[in-house]
Amino acid sequence: MITGFTITKVEGAIDSQESLVKQMFPKLNINIERVSSADDKLKIEYSFLADYLDGTEKSAKSVGHIKLSGDIDVKETKDSITAIMKKWSETNALPVQLAEEIINGLNFRCSATGTLVAYSLGLIPPLVISTTKIQEAPKPSK
């Protein structure tokens, strides 16, 4: 169960003021940077990045970006923590149910905060409206 979301760092920049009029909806990326544990708690460090470009082609130029970083506190049973840490250390992935909960929570919180930053810079708000669903990758056949 998620017990806390914290945004510890906010960055925002305009790379090209002239290109603001041509900006596209941002490319969004959420990264889980680190996962650590202590007793019945997990600390998950993340980054949320919204990259703004002036087009969709490969030659598109950067208009600006917004980056939010922070951590999430999760409380679980010791057995669950052990299983989560094992999966993380082997695959750098979280269990699907926890990953969905984290990504949807981050989309909500970072979209809201990112909107305030975007407004200040003249960028399109990085709003994510839909709920994210994750599927396990199929195991390779032998």
C-alpha cells in the first residue's frame, strides 16, 4: 500500500522561445530509478520527464522540458518486500499490480504539478487522462 508520494526536485526550461508556437503534446517518460527496503517499507525513487518538441519528425527540435523527481513510500508485509526486492534485483521491474498503482499515482500527481510548471513556461500541460494497465512480458519458450 502506498503511504506517501514526495516530489523533491522540479526542473523546467524553455530551449526555444520561437518554437513555443509549434510545440506538440510532450513525450512523457516515468523512470523508477532505485528501490530500497527497510523492515516493512519500500522507498521507490522516480523521475517524471515531459519532453516538448516542435514536430513529430526525427529532425524535430526541442522546445523545452519539465522534470520532476522524488520518492514513494510503500508499506507491505516483510514477505512481500522480500519478493519485490528479489524481482527488482533480478529484472529491474516491480510486480505488475504495484507498478500499475505507482505509475497511475505518479501520472496523477506529476500531471497536476507539471501543469503548474508548464503554465509558468508557456508549455502544454503534461496531463495524462487515462489509466495505465501493465501486462507481464511473455516468458521466452525454451
